[in-house]
Amino acid sequence: MKPQGVLIVSNDRYIPTAKSSEALASACRRMGIRALVRDASHPRYLGQYIGIIGDLSQSEKASKTTRSTFDHLLDAFQIDTVLSLDLQWLLEPGLFTHNPSIARIASLWFDDIRSWTTVNLATVTDRTEWFADMRNGKVTHYFNGTNQAVEGRAIGLSNAQTSYLAAPREYAGSEYPCEVRDRAAFIGNPGLRFPLPDNLMKAVMAGMELLPLRQLCADTFAGSGVPKKDEWIKSEPSVQTLIAEALQERVKSSSRGAVELLQKAAAQSPRAYDFLRERDELLEAALIVKMVNCCDRPAFVRHLNKKGLVDVFSNSSEWAIYGVEALPAVRVPDLPRAYQRYAVHLNASNALRDATANEKLFEIAACGRVSINPYSADIFTCYDDEEVVMVRSLDELEQQARALLTDPDKALAMGAKARERTLAEHLWEHRLVRAFGE
């Protein structure tokens, strides 16, 4: 049933969320649905601060203010549906799930599940209340890939569907000239916001190929020195075997989900898997498995940058440690122009998210440009090999980049096909139609 009014809960302190929340609001309005966007960063961070200082009286006061504010909005704007990326909507237990005016809550997963179900819900409230809200019958979780869906179901989010990210219609209607045809572009950070171990950094800087680089990552994180893993092994030694097997399987098939691989390894190490699940540490173990791919994005970008084949746009300090000189970051309103300025784009998902069809994939395609990506089954679910390029090695990456840059007309033709596919299947309106049951 078409909503009467939608409240989109955003986070103004996280620009990607704010950007996509506005795109969702525009999509709602084009569908004839009244949409209201509100920032939730202040009550969220206030709640976390109060949780840290442990002042229950302040917690109750903040909770009352939050409930009063949102109850007033829901009534004044006749809101019957709540929509947000990740768990931005989960500010107070029962805030929306227990409100009789709210018929449904669409929780679109954008970031990785682990960070939102561990770090970002740290308050004085009993965590069982948060999980009760996440499993409430009004809530449907939309996971942006098959791997993420497996993760969600593994922690009990059974009210779930797989629904990929998408692009704003405005991007598909933009028409800026293609000015750079002899170099690709990469817009983004290296993916990890913490330094790599020295041995991995040296390997990336030396230009090690992807397969041996992933094996080195697996060997590094299979060893000691990973605090949580070392703690688990003291209580249940078979955790070492479980994680080591999952790491090796990830090397063999780098786009398979970390939780899926842990579940496979559980056939040989059932006690280890049950130990992690009972301690609510399964996603922490999955994080270790995901680290097999932690060097993929910086290796991709550095390899082409050193060959003079890619311009990088990002925070310069984050790329400097990889010997890459980045150009200034692209501001949100300038993204369509930046995408269309280049005939070819390099894309690689954040290894921590285990969701390889990232938002940038759809945005580049909506702008009528081709992207080169690490191999992923999820990407091939959305686009075919006449619309995007996928590679399995740095050597293949360079070959494909040179081929497209040598024949930019072919690159633009692929981009045009990718745009057609996006217009037909991958706009935010397509995701909302499914979420709203129209």
C-alpha cells in the first residue's frame, strides 16, 4: 500500500547517509508520496555520551525529549512509514515500533551490519530491547547484497529481503561533457580508516598481485596478535581452525561472504561456531575473514595510479601513505559532473562491508559511464559484461583499463548501456516500489 507520509531518518554528520537520504526523499516525492527528512545525529550521539557517563537521570530526560519531538512530527505530518539507511531510525526502543500510527519501517542497509549492531547502539539501555525492535513485525530489513543478507539472518534478522543500493534519477538525467579520455578516475578513500600491518603495507607498495596479496592477508590474520581471536582461542581452541579455514576459503573465492564461509567451516569445527554465536561474536569473527580483502582497494588504485592511468579524488592524507597524490575530494553536488568528466571509472567496494555492489557502482552507471570492478557475483546480478568490467588481478585490471582508454568510444557505449539498465532497474524509485509493495 502506498504510504501517506514517510519520515526519512538521516544523519547529517555522515555525508554519504545524508546524500542518499535526500535522494530517497526526492524519489518519494516523484512517486507522489509526502516525505520528511530529519537528522538523528544529535539524539544518537547524546544517547551514546550519556551511556558512557552512566547518568540514568540524564538518559531518561533525553529519551523523553526525543520521544516528544518525533511523536509531534509523526502526528503533524501524518506519517505512517519510517525509512532510513542502516539503523538511523533506531533511536529509542519502541519509538516507532510501538507507535500505532506507524504501519511499517523500512530499514535499508547501507553500511556494514557489525558496526551498527555493536558500536552504534552503545547506551545504558539493555541491548535486548534494541534487538527486539529490529525483529519487530513492522520492520523489514533490506540488505544490499546476498552476503549481507546471510549476515543479517545469522544474527536473527529474519524479517529480511535482498535489495541492492541504487542511483538518484537526477544522475541519470545529467549531461556533462566527457573531457578526460586518456585516464580513469577513482573517487573515494582507501576503504580502511586504520593503518595496515607493516608487512601488508610493504606488499601493497611493492605491487604484489591480488591472489598472493590476499593469501598474505589471510596468513597475517590467521596468526596471533588479533586480540579478540586470541581471547576466544584461550576458551575454545577450535576457533583457530574455524577462522583459519574460512580465511583460506575467502582467498580462493574473494567475493563469498565471511559469515557464509564461517558457516561452511562449522561443519568441521561446530563447537567453535556455536561458541562464537552464543557469545554474540559471530560478526567479530567475520570481520577477521573480511580482512582477506583489506588491501584490494588500495592495491587497485595504487597500481593504476603509478602507471599514470587513474586520477584519484579524495582526502590527500589518506592516500599519501600509499604513495598516491590525490586531487581534492568531490563535493556532493559536483558528483554527476565529476563522473561524466571521465570516460572510465575505477570502483572497488569497502572490504569491511561484504557488499560488493556499492552505491558508486549505480551512480557511475546512471551517469552513463563504465566502471572497472573486482569480480563479484552481486555486480553481475545487476549489470552484464557489456555494461561494466570486472577483473580478477592487477594485470587484468591494467589490460582492461588500457583497452578502454585506448578506445574511449567503446567505453562510452558501455556506459550508455549501463545507464539504460539503471533507468530500467536501478533507481531509488525501483527499491521504494518494492519496499512499499506497489
